[in-house]
Amino acid sequence: MEEAGVRGTVSTETLGSFFYRKAGDDLSYHIKVHLLEVTETLSDFPEKQTRRLKWALLETAAKEVSHPKLRDLLFWSRGRMRPQIRESSFLISAK
């Protein structure tokens, strides 16, 4: 799977979920969040011109996420993650 310039293996376990509604959209989306173990980073990918990518520790990544429900989920999940995952780098992808 490729997402925001990385390829890897998606965990089968859901980290958590939340509902999301885009501004000006009547639809509600149920977002399920999974961890992705990155096996490859791509220098060229479809969203390259519109996305800013940055690797950071979980605490920093959670603080920089713009969506409040995703930010809350990341902070909440810290205690549920194994230490080796919690202390790994996370990819922040922002438009």
C-alpha cells in the first residue's frame, strides 16, 4: 500500500476510530486508524506537490496533527502502544 509517499504493511488491529465531516459536505465519514510499518519511502508520489512530510516522535506528531479528533486519538493511544512502537518515529503528512 502507498500513502503520502510511503509503502508498508498496515496493521490488522485498529488503533481507534472517529467520525469526520468535511466542511461544506453533508456526508459523515467513519475514520479507522491503523499503524503502518514503513518499508519504503518514495521520492515521487501523487500528492508530492500538495503534501509536506516530516518524521517525528509520537508526542511531537500528535501535537502537530491539525484534526482535533485524530490528535486526541494519538494522545489517548500512547498508553496502549508497546514501548518500541511508542518510541518510534511517525510520519506527519499535512496539506
